Amino acid sequence: MSDWNNAFLSSRVIPPHSQTARQAPGASRGLQLLFRHIDGLHLKQSESPASLQYQLRVTLFDSGHQHFFGRTWRSGSYSVSGMQGQSSRVLFNEVVYFHTSLCLSSVVAVVELVSLSTRADGSQDAVGSGFGLLQLFTGHADTSISQGEGRLSLFNGTPRALLHPKLKDPLQLNAVLSVMEGSQLLYSIQPHPALTPIMHLLPPNILVSGHDSIPGVVPSTDTGTADVLRKPRLLKSFSCVLDGLRVALLPSVEVFESNLLQLLNRDCQNTNRGVEGRSVVVQERRLLVGVHNGWGWVEKPHVLVLEREAGGSGASRARGASASGSFRQTSTDKLSDGLSLRGSVELKMMRDVAFSIVFQLQYVFSCPLAGDGQSADTESLAAVEVCGKKFPLIDQPTLKYRVLVRWTCTHILINVPMEKVKE
């Protein structure tokens, strides 16, 4: 699996609630959370301090809609200092960074304490030992971030209790759950504006540690233990130009689009959203081209309109090949026409193996809603396929490439939002 695929799969997140996202007061702000230690843990007689370790897990939670979102951050595993029957302490000293525009009092961090033990077969057993709610924002416009140090009390039980339909207000936890007597987590919260220059590389609502690898950020040279996000630095960027961009739909544009239209028309009939005797037709073909670091788009992708190559004779392909020497004509090329783009596309890249150029092919279809044969409104139907390509890291400041992207009918992912396209 490529570096881009590894980064993409590891950075998947749950989006925030749609209503909460619309309430975002402004630009995204960076935060730094420091978890120092937990005091007052009481070990059971069956627990051995020598083999028992603890871990913190932190997840963002929207208390207004009882919705977990983002991605759960996990600390390292740490040993307990103390004896059975005595109050024990676990030292963490872990720093967590993230940025978000959801600076609302209803957005909190759920901090769970997990005990880790080793089974007889060598596998690890993780058991929740308690959790607490960390208030991140005050709700005031002037001082929205809850700055300073504090002690977080923990509740017995699991964070899944927050999803109980009768628990609409997290403040009711005191009446429903019991408190872990004497156990408190010492923490601190403060703004971290140093994240601003790298926010385009790190999507919002993703909690990360300073030793996590973020594509596009200069990595640590200190065996991965240094905090690179305390003062993050960007890798040097360079420009590249994609010229003569062409999309080949296999086995041909006609067959590809015919199969796609059949699927869409069948879907409209099955959902009773089509008009009897009317079929969707291709209105526009688009190609989204952008740089992706596996975590997200580095910049807003270019939206380009593709043009159908006339005749399918391959004349334009031959002209492109003779001009650049980059295309090798095959038997498949002779049988299929394609979609091409006039002009070139300039992109900014960084020398990181996780950076890739991603292409998204989109179709916009028109579907007549009126049955009188007159001009009708159109609805948006999109067929999308994502292709990640690892870009070569070459030292020239400006690179020019001629690109051929191939799609087959098996690559089609159909999304039918049925939203009207504005003229």
C-alpha cells in the first residue's frame, strides 16, 4: 500500500453535526491540550501494578446533539506509581493539538482513562476505567477558549452513557453516574496560533500529538520524540504544470456513459423520482484536479470542464504524442475516444512521499421534471471516481507533464443527491 493510501486511511474522521457546523462563529483556531497526570487511583486487589498500564483516549463530542465527531486520539501506555490499597498516580505529560472553527460551549472533549493489561496469550486487553468531560470553550466571543490549568473529575462507567436518550444535558451526569472519588486529571488548555500556517495540511477536528507525522510539515530529526507542532515548519514547495490532460474512458466514452445512464435511469425509476418517458442526459463533464496529502486537499482543487474529442479517431492523441513524446498509442487507444482539457493546470507540490495529485471525474446530468416537453429544471447527478497518483519528487523548480488518466466502468461510484443545478 502506498504512503498516500496509508495516510488517507489513517486520517478518516467523523464529520460534525450539520447544524453545529452551520453555527461555526468564524475562522478555525488552534488549541493545545496538556495532560499531566492522574492522582488518586485505587488499584484493586486483583490488579498488579507491575503489569498494569494506563492510556488516555480523547474524542470531541457535541453535547447539543449527542454526537461524537473527529477522530479519537490515544496516548502512549504508562505505568502506575503506587502500591495496592494505596492512592496511585499515572504520569502522562502528553500534548495534544487540533484546530476547529466550532468554538461553541456545547463542544467538549471526552477524556477516557483506559487500563491496559496483557492476556496469557500475549494479546492486550483494554478496559475503560472512567471518563470525564473537558470544557474547551466558554461561549463568549472575546475569550472563547477556556484557558488555564484545571483538575478534571472522572466518572465511573463508559462514554457511551453520553448517548443515552434521556441524558440530554451532560450536567446531569452527576445525578446519573458516580464520581471516581479522589481521582482527578491535571490538565491545561491554551490557544496555539502556531498551527495557523499548517492548517491547510491538517484538517479540522483531528487531534494529533507533536510526534505524529503530518505530510508537508518538517519532521523531527530527534528519533521521532521531539514536538514538531510546538513551532511547526513547512516543507519547501515547488510548482508543477500538467499539460495536455486527457481522460480515457474504457472501453470507450460511448459504452462508459451508456452504462452510467442506464444505472441512473434505473435508479430514478426505482425511487419514483423520474418522469415517465423521460431519461437523464449528460449535461457536463468535469474533472477536479488538486494536491492531496492523504489528510485532505492542500488547496481547493481546480474544477475543469472536459471536452469530448471529436470523432474518436485519435487524431488529437496523435498530435499530443508527437508534441511531447509522452504518450504511447495502444490498441485500446485506437478503439476509444476520450475527454480532453484545453490549456494546462499549475499545482503547488511539496517534497513528501504522501503528496499525490488526485483526479475526480464528475458528470452533471439534466433530468426533465416537466412532462410537456418544454424546457425543464435540471437536477444534479454525479458519478465520481478518485485516483491517487504519487508525484515524483524531482528537484527542478518547475515541472511539466503530459497526463493520461484512465477510467473503466468498474470504477464508477454513483451518488444521487438530486439537487437542482442553478443556471
